[in-house]
Amino acid sequence: MDKPSFLFSIFDRINLMEKPEQISRENSKPRIYKGLDAEAYYVKFLEHFYFEEAVAFEAVIDLAKNIEDAGGKAMMAGGAVRDEIMGNISKDWDIEVYGFQPEKIKEIAAQFGTINEVGASFGIIKLRVGNMEIDLSLPRRESKTGKTHKDFAAEFDPNMTTEEASRRRDFTMNSLAKNILTGEIEDYFGGIDDIKNKILRVTDEERFKDDALRILRGAQFVGRFGLSAEQKSLESMRSMTGELKYLPKERFREEWLKLFLKSPKPSLGLAAAMDIGIFEAMHKNEIMPLPKTPQEPEWHPEGDVWTHTLMVTDEAAKIAREEMLDERESLIVILGAFCHDLGKPSTTKFENGRVRSIGHDEAGAEPTKKFLSDIGIEKSLCEPIVKTVIAHLRPSLLYNEKLKNIKHKDAVFRNLAKTIYPATMKELACVAKSDHLGRGPFPLPDSPGKFFVPEDYPAGDWFLERANNLNIVAEKPKSVISGQDLIKQGFETNERTGNVKFGEIIKLADLLRDEKEITREEILALISESKERPIDKLIEALKEKFSA
């Protein structure tokens, strides 16, 4: 396995490339690895220009020193240690404090920032340093007392061993604990080996079953880090899918967003979710029909709709990175890509020897709304995603008409931009491009046995060029005139009728521009000719011009 240079800097110090001594995964004596000590970790933030994080981590160092001086121990745990082993620097720290009761921890921590006790009942004290929030957790035992996520009992034990505290972590790669000051990493369950070998392994099967959300976390870890689930762990996750229905959708949201936004290839996590049984348990009507739905081989040699959907979602994630889309744009594009063919199962028919899915674009709206709602996506984000699903064929259809020498007025693009709002033409073009590229391989003409996959999307370039010429790539079309233009011409407005009539005039002016291709200057000249007449006469004049 290729290792990042940062990974080498950790492993090489202990000659890990030599065959290590074989030890049990459950051993009170951990493997000790040398990670980055406090100073080296701090320097990493400076090297990446994470200055705010560097200041916060200085406070963490001082906090750890004060805890140690008082007879306690502060260990970095969970994802931050995992990320360090993987060659990344984390900005999200979980600090586990041993040896003290909560009041003593709060007393020490208060010297370095603001204390928030919102998670105190779960054994978590939040320390805010500047804009950074740091979790200070107490070693604890958790036990499930019922079906819902609130049915837990937590027992705090400041004298708990690091091994026992690490055992409650979901996967071995997250069960690592690191001394913040010295950089020594304690590995009781073979987590570093599993990271090296890209294996997802449950730390402790009984404790793992305390929270069903962990199986969705497992799927997103597979997607984010390119892991393969160990067989026994996979069986454990499969056995828990029936518990997902007891969790609130708000808890799902974060895990799904991490899968879609942080995975180089979301398809890996999505395929894992299918294998584990997450879709069968939670999205049976929306997702499960996709693998059983065929597609026309001429256009989709890759096979069924599920295979196509995975390919398209990977392309969308790639496009989001290449275009440097922000988080909202990325979600609209990637989730739009994932949902774009949810209408095919209900519309696909075999007619005249070919597979047809006529109307699948509009038919995809309802299953998309249901899926997005069930994973906790808010309505303000759901709306533009659904709009891209409904319109995902439009860029290609318009381009195909253009190739047939069909002329498109600017109104076609303005009206489309209005229709898909609050989605943008850029987001729509990205979804359409993902759909186009996420196909194949196609047989290469005149070259038997050779194949190709689409590498470009000229329809998208043409589509965005037309949109750019109209300044509607990232925003809704603006009206050709405004209320201020009418006031400058001498027309008056009032609260009871004026605003309504102004709005009617602006709409008529937009129709003249879009349907009759009359310029702004010509429209203002027409208005000027009527400025001495009542406003109703102007409205009549504009209607006559439109009807002419």
C-alpha cells in the first residue's frame, strides 16, 4: 500500500516495515507507536496555515500540561489520532481526561477558554478557544437500556484504564489513544495494522451493538477511506439494521453528508450500505428497485440503474472537487446525481425490443423528496436537489436540438433558470455532466474488443456558455426593467394598487424581451411614449405590442 510521507514519518521511527511481533488484539499491553509530539503537531498547523487551530492547540498543550502536573492524564482519542496515522492533520479533537472528577476538569479547563456543559450528562465538557470547540470527555462505560438513542446509561470512571476506555470505540482505527505531550500512541486492538491494510473492523462486538448509527458510520468510513469490512464485523453490522428505525433522522444526516462530501468515491460507501442492508431497512421503496431496473444497452452498457447511479455519483464528487464547489453546491450536485434516476423503476418498460424510461425525470421527484427527508436533509436544500432531478436531461436535450440546427431563443434558457430556481444552471450542468460521464464502457467503433468511456461533455460547455451570456449561470434571471425605471419615467406607485401594476408592467416587459426579443432600450422608449397617459394605458400598449 502506498503511504503518505506523513505516514512514513510515524512508521519509520519504529521500524514498522520489519515484521512486528504477533500479539493478541485483546492484550493489556498495547503496542506503543511514536506519533507527533505536541510541538511537532503544532508545527503541522502552521505549515498548513491553520493559524486559528494552532492557537487553539497551544491551549490544548497547556491544558494537558496542567492536567499532568495535577496528577491526571490527557489523551487525544478517536478520529484525530486515526487521521494522523493516515497522514492528515485533524481540526476536530476529542480529549479524554483521566484521574479527575468533572468539577476538577472544568476548574482546570476554565483557565484556557469558555466552558459549555451542554453535553455534561454524556460525560462531555466543551471548551471553546476562540472559534474552536474542543471536546473534553470523561472515561465512561455505556450500556443500552432501550430501543431509542436516548435509552443509554453512562457510568463515569476517572480511574478507568485506557484500554477499557478505548474498547467502547466503534472501530479499531478509532480506538487509538495518544499522549498529547509525548506523541506516544497506544494501540490495544490492532487499529494501526487495520489502517495500514485498509480494513474496517469492529473493536468490541457487544459494545458496538449499543448504537445502530455505527453501521452507517461504517459505510461512510468505507467510502471516505477506501476500506473493506472484515467479515465478522460485516455480519455484526447486518444484524443491527432493524434498529435503525428507532433513530431520529437528524442523526443520519451527518453520516450521510460525510459519505457524500468527504469520499473520493462515494460509490464504495453506497455499495457497503447496500451490502450491509441499510437501504433494505430504511429506503426500500426508493433505492432497492434500482439494481433490478434494466437500461437500454445502447446508451447504458454498464447495466442496471444502480450500477449507473454509483458511477454517476462518483463523477459528481469528482466534478465538485474539480470545480471547487462550496458545501451547499456540492450537496446539490452530488445528491442530485445520486437521486437523478429514482424515477426509472416506475417508468421503465420494454417496448419494440428496447428499454424505455419515458418520463423518469419528473417521476423521480417524489422518491427523491422521500429519500432526502428520511436522511434528514432540510427542505431548503431538498428543493434545489429535486429541481435538478426533474431537469437533469434538459442540457443534453437542448444540445442535441442545437446539433440538428434548431435555434433556441434566450427565453428558453431564462425560463429554465427560473424553473429550476433555487438550483442554478451551473449545478444543473454539473448533474447532467455526471449523468453523461457515469456510463460505459462503450464498444469502440471499428475496433473489435476495444472500449471507451466518455471523457468530456460538450453539451455542458455549450449550455453554460449560453447561460453565461445571459448572466444566469449562478443566479435567477433579472427583469429587463425595474420599478425605479418606471418612477424615473414619471409613473407613481402607491401601496394599494401601484405595486401590483408595476409588477404587471415588469412581467410584460420580460415577455417582450424573451418572446419578441425586444431590447431594454426599445422597451424603455415604448414606456416613455406613454408616460403622459394613465398607467393602465401603458399596460394596454405593452399587451398590444406583445400580441402584434
